[in-house]
Amino acid sequence: MLIQSPDAFFQSTFSSRISQLRKDLDRAANEMVTGRKEDSLGAVRGDQQPLLRAQSFLDASESARARLTLLEGRYEVASSSLRTISELSENVALIARGVGEISLGVDADTFAATEAKTALGGIFGALDARFGGRSIFGGDLGTGRVMPSADDFLTTIRAAVTGPVNAVSIEAAIDTVLAPGGAFDTSLYAGGDRIASQQLSDDSSITGLPSAGDEGFRLLFKGLAMIALNEDAPTADQRTLLAGGSDIIQTAREDIITEEAGLGLALSSIEREGERLSRLEGLAISRIESALGRDPFEAASETQSLEARLQAAYTVTSRLSSLRLTNFLR
């Protein structure tokens, strides 16, 4: 008597079961690799709003994080530049004060002038610092180089001197060049006005970066120029220029130190905002993971179980096929 093969209904049901096992195995394997459940709608029981809000925040936080990184970089460069400017100017002020208190000679006044010119070059270079494609101290117009060379600056001042060359005419020329709307603004400085504040988040801001055209920097430039040009004046006026320039530099440095302190506070605010953003990102990720996260060990166990069940199903199918062939041959 021939053994009857399974009927069509049984074959269809068995084939569907194998197909479902393959789908379940693919799903479990994918969840094991990704650590996420594939059926997101089922995982949240049809309410996706909390997940959508969390994911929307994470998407927005990427641009916020990039903005914070840019701000932090710009303010760190600005703070470092101000330290350099403060150190260079302090050194010149001390030299000028020391030279002014001793008997002047060719070597003494020339040495002070040379140090001032060198410092001007270094300070102008520091004020030309760039980060993120923009000038740090260029204000609202700074995209390229904003500062002149020290030689061009001093040459412009010399050309503005009128009457006898002495301490009074040299200082007056410096004031004329550095006055608002003067030659410094029209032909030397390529930047703009200071930006009052920088947006930190939707509801907070920090103080803006200083501009190389700010009054404090102009005062510093004046003091350095007086010392650099002291050797142009008669010997009797050199002490006046050296001492006056040194005093002006010290006053300007107080403004620079205040600016540096302000940048330090701004950097602290940026750091706190970064920490706040990290906490919120952590909460959003936790919310998503609690709903969609899949335990890797659980997923691996399910994958192994489904592999075994699928292998068993294939084995049964093979044996049934072999049995039908044997019955046919009988």
C-alpha cells in the first residue's frame, strides 16, 4: 500500500510557515546587529509622537552642536590672541618706561622704537586671526585680512604730521589718523563695527567678540605709535613720547584685560550650554532606546532559536520529499 503524500492544504500551510520563519529570522538578525526593533509602530503601541519629538530634537541638536563648536573655537582663538597682544604691549611699555628714565641716547631711543614697531607687527598679526572662514576681530565686515602692516600704519601717521615735527605734532597726527572716520577707518582697517552679542541658544546669548576698530585697541595703537615714532622727534621731546606712550599702553591694557575676562565668561557659558545640550541629547536617546532598543543577547538567542526551527523545518520538508519519491517508486 502506498503512503499518501500530504494534501495540498498541508503543503501550503507548511510552506507559509517556512516563509514566516525566514522573515522572523531576518528580522531577529537585523535587530541583533542594529540593536533596534524593526516594528517601531508596534513598539510604541501606535503613539509615535514622543519618538518623533525626541528624534526631531536630536536632528536639531546637530546644528546646535556645530554652532557651539564654532563659537568655542572662535572665542578660544580670540582669548589667546588677546593674551599675546597684552604681553607684547606690556613688554614695550616697560622698555619705554625704562628708557625714558635713563639718559637717552641713539641706542636707547632706537631700541625702544624698534621694539614698538616689532610689537605693532605682532599685534596687527594677532588681530588678523581667523577661524571658521571669518576674521576674529573684523567685526561685522571681517571676511579677509582686516589689519594693515605696521609700516603702512606708521607711514600714514608720518604723512599726517603738520608743522614742526615734535611730540605735540606727532601725537596730533596719531589722533587724526585714529579718530573715527580718519585714515585708519578709510584706508587702513578693512573690518567693521563690533558685533554686540552672539546667539548661544534660543533663549540666551553671550557678549560679542571685540573688533580691532574698538576704542581700546585704537588707544593701544596710539601708545605704540608714539614710542615707535619717538626717534622722529627732537631729543628733548623723545622722553615725552616714550613716557606718554607707556602710560597710554598701560591704560589700553586694562581694557584688553577686561575684554579677556569677558571672553573667559563667554567660554564658560559655551561650556555650560554644551553640557546642557549633552544632557538633553542623553534624555532623547534614552527615550528612543527604551522604546525601540533591542537587547543584543535576547536578539541573539531568538536568532539562534529561529535558525534551529528553520533548519528543522527544512529537514522535515526534505524527509517528506524523500518519502514521496520512495512511495512513487514502489
